[in-house]
Amino acid sequence: MNAQPLGQFEDWLPGGGAIDLPGADLDWLATARQRALASARALGVPTARHEAWRYTSLKGLIEQAFTPYGAAAPGARPDDLEAHLIAGLDSHRVVLVDGRFAPGLSDLGDLPAGLRIAGLGQLLSQDPDALQGRLTGVAGTGAHLFAALNTVAMRDGLVVLVEPGVRLARPIELIHLAVGTERPGVAQPRTLIALGEGAEATLVERFVGTDEAHCCTNLVGEVALGRAATLGHYRVQTEGAQTFHISALHIALESQSRYRGLNVGLGAAWARTDLVARFAGEGAECDLSGLYLAGDRQLIDFHLDVDHAVPGCASRERFKGILHGKGRAVFDGRVLVARDAQQSDAEMVNNNLLLSANAEIDTKPQLEIYADDVKCSHGTTVGQIEPETLFYLRARGIPAIEARRMLCLAFAEEILADLRPLGPLHGHVAELVGARLERVAFD
């Protein structure tokens, strides 16, 4: 295939090739980077002619002229992090600042036996054998341009390795802190989460930053679950108003494993999240849920691709959106059931609440089924607050604005209820959603 022009995104490649990147001397990683570069040039910049990017214009992203951060470690102080900590959340805390592992801000004391947490750059330099066969093993070279660019240019990130049979009592908390520099920069971190047979863990992943941080996050995450492993994964994106966010999370499930992922999208001017799950063993379960709020000058975009490649697996996809002002959102979900994947069970639902006439949602849930013994369904709704319900609350003396806010919170809580086992996190996110709705003008 002929090479496609990358335009502005040519600058996202490492200057002078990958010579100064961690692991530059590793043959297996060099091969992966070369394949990713070839993939990036073959894919080119996605446009509206590409179905997966039909509703997601890159014009605003291109105009920012982001360039990669250099090899120097970013500067951040404890004060930069303090405002983003959640009181009462007891966790093994890891902090990445503009995509780079920040041990001075992390709290990794007293890790239990069988749990290894390290920065990606650190492992590539000190123990690359722990990554060979794992890094890029789930995500491959990248399904689209930005994932491929991440593979070529990844410099740091997080690695979590949980040995077979280990059940973690405390959650792991990963905080992506966007600080930025004087020039608009792009961070391209990589995360790898691998659980051995029968292991259990909880991962809280939060993307935070200030409104002054003019930057971009281009993340690729890989999750590999061994046989009968269980991971609860809670992702909350509340980055600043000048931030652009690209995230691709790839999940591989072996037999009898379970992945439960909840995704909350509240921040950034422009955010695109791809969730890709593939069943590699029978009897596995994957539950993907999400809540997104989009307001003026904001786009939030979720793409799901769930591959039932083997028999007897179950997946649930439940996403809700609240849009106000001139906010835009995209939900594009696809479930593929292969010919031999009999007795697959899949359900996909997307519900949206529009609070203004100028808000817009493009929703497209899809089922692609080649097996005949399956239980699959999908659906979508787009609506406004029901007048009858609003009248009921107002008749009991509740002001109109407060009544609308209460109904929106109840709509959101059906998703956020999954956070209740992590009480402080649930309270934190519910407070953020509530505060956002207090500022909303109900048109």
C-alpha cells in the first residue's frame, strides 16, 4: 500500500527516529516500532470518508500544532497534584505527568507480594525481558493513525504485572496529570496491565489537568487477563478546557476471565476514546459502561469494538450521554459475533438526554452476527426530559431548574452506581457531575 501523507502529525514522530527512546537497542521493540510506522504511513490521516471517523472532525486538533515533549522529565510539584486527590481513597497511587512516570509524586510503598508496578521507560531500560511478548501483544501496531503513532513514539507510561492467584485488597490508582509547557505539547504514554490466572485487581485511572494546560494526550492501553482473572477498571476523564484527548484501550480476555470497565467523560475540548475487547477463551465476560457530558465547544466521542471470537462469552455495553448548549457527542458501538462463536450473549444500549435544541448526538450501535445460536440485542434512544415527570416534581414545590437537575442526576446515577463499591470515587464523580449540571442552562 502506498504511503499516505501525515501532514501535521508527522511532527508527532520522534525526531531523528527512535534512537533516543527507551529500548532503542531491543530488536523486538525496534521491529514493533517499524511495523507501527509502516502502519501509520499506510493508514494516513483519517477523514470523514473513513466510517469510524465520519462524525469526528480532526480540524480542531490539527490547528493546535502539537509537538511531542522531549526526553527531559517534566516538572511538577506536589501542589500540582494535591487539588486532584480524592479524600479517603486508599490506593497504590501512580502518577504520570504529561505522560512520564513521576516516582516523587507516586505512593507505591509496601506493595504486596505478587504485584509489580513500574514505569514503562524504567522497565525497558532495566528489565526488558518482563515486557517481551507482552508489550504490543494486545493492541498490535495500532488500528488507526494515532494508536500507531503511540507505538512508534512511546517513551514512558505504566506497567502493572499481577502474578497468578494474587488478589489485591487495595485498588491501584493511576493519575494522568496534564501540566503542559509554554508550547502546545503531546504526550504519548503507554500502559500495560497483565493479570495472571485467577488474579483479581481494581484499577482507577483518572485523567486530570488545569484549564491552563494546552496539551494533548495520545494514550494506548493494553489489558491482558489470564484464565479466570478479574479486573474492575474505572476511568474518569476530567481534563482542562484546552486539552485534547485520544485514548485507545485494548482488552484481551482468556477463558472464564471477567473485565468490568466504567468510563466517565466530562472534560477536554475534544476527546476520542476507543474501547476494543476481544474474547480469546470461552466463558469470559466483558462489561463496558459509560457516562459522558458535553457542553459548548466540546466534543466527546466513544467508539466500541467487541469481538466475540469464541463460543460461550457474554458482553454488556451500556452508555449514557447528557448534552447541553452546543455540545456534541458520538457513540459508535460494534459487536462482532464470529461464525463459530455459538451461544454468545451480547447487549448494547445507548441512551442520550438533550438539554438544548442546539446539542447534537450521533449514535450508531451495530451488531454483526455470523453465528445462529446467539442472544444479541442493541438499541438507542435520544430524548429530552419528560414533561410529566418534571410537572410531578414542580407540583411538589421544587423549582424548575432544580427539578431538571435532579432528573439528570438520576439518569446519570444508573451508570455511576457501579462506582459505589469505591465510595470516595463514587462521591467524587457524582459531585463533579452535579456541579457541572448546576452550571447548565436548560434551554
